[in-house]
Amino acid sequence: MNKELIKRLKNAGKYQKMAIKELFPKETNAHLEVIERELKAMVSEAAVKWISEFKDTDEPAESDSEGVKKVEIN
């Protein structure tokens, strides 16, 4: 992607976040920040788990990597 486009998307995300915060009373801003941190943590944990499961299924079994096996076809 174009660097300018990425910069604009990040900037738009920042303004969206500010707009959402303005919809709620000022007293809830601290709660929204906590919720945001928790959601980020949940997504990152899920991504790590998904990647580790993907790596586990992608690797060949140990018995498959040991030597050559003779196969007879009748």
C-alpha cells in the first residue's frame, strides 16, 4: 500500500476513536480506555493461540520424517 494511504487510514482511525469518546459522558472515558486495552489484549492472545495451533498442524509428524519406507502395490 501507499505510505500516504496508510497514514490517512491511521489518522481516520484516530478521529473515529475521538468521535466515539465524545458520544459518552466524560466520566466514562477511563472505562472506555480500559475496555480498549482489554480488547487489544484479547485479540492479541487469540492471534497468538491461532498462530501456535496453525504451526502445530503444519509440521510433519516425526514418524514421517524418519528414513525411507518401502511400499508394495498389489
